[in-house]
Amino acid sequence: MGRHFDLIVIGAGSGGVRAGRLASTYGAKVAVIEEYRLGGTCVIRGCVPKKLFVYASRFADQFEMSKSFGWTIENAEFNWQTLRDNKDKEIKRLEGIYGNILDNAGVTTIRDRAELTSGTSVKLKKSGEELTADRILIATGGTPFVPSIPGAELGITSNEAFHLEKLPEKMLIVGGGYIAVEFAGIFAGMGVKVSLAYRGPQILRGFDQDVRDMVAEQMQARGVDILTNTDLEALEKSGDDIKVKFNTGKSQSYGEVMFATGRTPSTKGLGLEYADVECGAREEIIVDEQSRTSCKTVFAVGDVTDRAALTPVAIREGAAFAETFYNDNPTFVHHDLIPTAVFSEPEVGTIGLTEAEASNKYHKVNVYKATFRPMMSTLSDKPEKEMYKLITDADTDKVLGVHIVGHAAGEIIQTTGIAVTMGATKADFDRTIAVHPTAAEELVTMKQPSYVLEYGKKVD
């Protein structure tokens, strides 16, 4: 039998690194095992490189808008290779920081694939070494889901989208969630003619209906062709292109087809059966409120548990695990109020209940909504719109949900989320003095409800 640790963490993403680092600082002997690169989905092939691409994609709009403010920009050109290579340098830098964080905390980092052989042991695939531990924490994240259709191997996922050799002229993005919507905006902003195919009636399922409708409308105004109630039946090679056959009977060729059809927990081949770790219908690891699995010595945090697939949530779960089991400080993560952003174009920021959820849960709700043209576009002929929406409980005045579509929505919802998490009422918002001229002042200047819902129906 090989080395023994107090804690073995499988996966060096945000949740695993935070748990391993904290446990080590609290005196535990910790090993973090990672088969790919340190940093996980977010840092290597997720939110960080995606946000860099979002920034790049927005310059075209800004250059165009600048003309109405008196600027002349000659011969502005976009070079995909420059962006891609600069992004790679930044990701490499961040990966190095993650390594330093673990090293400085005294964590043993092992570059290998680990598979459970029991509830207290793992085997390393490359070296064959078997390690033991008092506890094992699984933080292996998720992986893009690709539908099982003929020719699916011709498509790419978000993983490959970050490393394309060149941009296609035409691209089809399959899916209607936040990843599909964000990449549609990214590639459209870089000059690609983008179509988005989604099998449902409207994109961004699960978000407030007004948010969904406005984002779809604004995306189409920016040139993204949104095909709803549309699914793929097959892909086939057609010269240098990919020919797509839709369930509508139509066919179309594209330079690239990207599947953004959701993500599934990375649990395959982990040897969970050797520890009697129970998984759910989506192959997610089932855990209790302290991240404990059906095996008392095995725990799991982050996307692999399919609770809330967001980096800050994984970090909180990892920290709570370390606090609870290595610092004698029982800590719980609440998943009911999570501020979140979609870095689409336009951007979305949201926290709390949608209008539909609120009207199902509360007998009477007030809805405040303001839709307007952003000040920055008033000197141009761009048909841009922004929206601010508050949903409150009519009986208690408590703010139940805030939904923003527009510039810097992600930044704004972070601060707004503090107030909502504290249990703020509409009166608390109302007595806050507005910052003028800003779009966000709408949060504190909407005095009368746009409409009232009683038992889900509008009332006078």
C-alpha cells in the first residue's frame, strides 16, 4: 500500500482547490489529484476564457457606436489568432497561480487520474500507485453533453471552441441555455454569421419570461438567427463544410457546428461502485447538505453534484466542507438565493424568483418593470433596449426577484444581490437615493407596480 493522507481530493477545479487548500491550512495532510490542468472548467475552458472572448466580441459595437460621439476609427480589424494566443497565455498564468496556491498551502499535487478502489483508497492510472485516505472528496466537475445523432462527431463543444484554428464564415450553435446564448453573441461579435437552433419555444429556459423574450429580440437585432422549435437529425461532411439536416425538413451547411446542449457530471470511470457511492438519473453524485455521499468517507462538491453548476457555488461548497470537517466549524451552503449573470449580448443579471415562480408561490405579487433605451445609444440609430424588473410580495413588501437585461447587468446584480439576500423590502429600495444618470437608478425609482398578479392572474 502506498502513501496515506488525511484527505484526497480528486479534481483541481475551483471547489477542489479551495477544499484542499483550506483543509491543509487547518493541519490536514492533503493530496489533490488532477489528470488534466489545474483550475478546472472555469479557469481552463469556461468562465475565464469565455469572458475574455466576450470582451473581444463587444468592440465591434463600441467602434460603431463611437462614430455618433465624434470618433473616427480607420481600418479596425479583428485577428482571431491574436486573441486566442493571448488568452492561452493568460490561462497558463492562472494555472501557475493555482499550482502556487496549493504548493504554498503544503498540499501534495499529483498529475494523474485517480479511480476509487474503496471508500478510503484510490489508484493512480499512470503510475499504478494506490493511495489511502481517511476521507476522499470528489470534485471532478462536468463535461459537455453531445446528443446521440448521426454525424455528431463532426461538431465541437465549448471545449474546442476556445482553440479553433480559424473562425468560420457561418456557424450553427445548438442549444438554448446560457452557454449557447453567450457563444452566439461572442462569435457574432467577431463577424461570424451565427444561427442558433433550440428545440424549445424560447431560449434561456428557467429564466424570467421577459428576460428570455428581450434577450432573444436583441440578439436577433444584432444578426443572430434564432431557430426555435428546431432540432437536429443528422450532420454530414459536405466539402469543407458540415451539412445539417433539421427536424423541420430543411438542410443547411455551416463551417462549424457547436453543441451547447448542456453539461453532465463527470463520474464515468471513477470507480464509484467500489465505494457504494450512489448517483442520480443524470449520473450526478447524490449528497446531503454537508456534501456527504452514501459512503460515509466519500464527499463531493461542485458541478459533479449537479446542485448549482456555478464556480462561486463550488468554492463555497469546498470551503464549507473544509470548515466542517477540518476546522470544527459546521458550515452550510444555501442554494436558494444565488445571484447569477449571463454574459450574452445584451447581458443578463438575475437573483431570486421569476414572475411565474413568485406568482405560483405567493398569492399576490407586485411586478415593477421598466424598459428603455440606454443613454449610450441615444446619439446613434441602434435599436437597443434595457430592462429592469422587480418582483415583490404584495403582503410583506419583500423583494422576491430582480431581473436585469442590459449593460453591466452582471456587475449590478452582484451588489443588488446583497440587498436581496439580506431580505430587503421594496421600501428599502425606495428610500435609497438614485445615482443619476445611470440605468441602475431604475432599481430605486420605480414607485408604482406595472401590474399586480393575484393567484397568477393580472388584476386591476
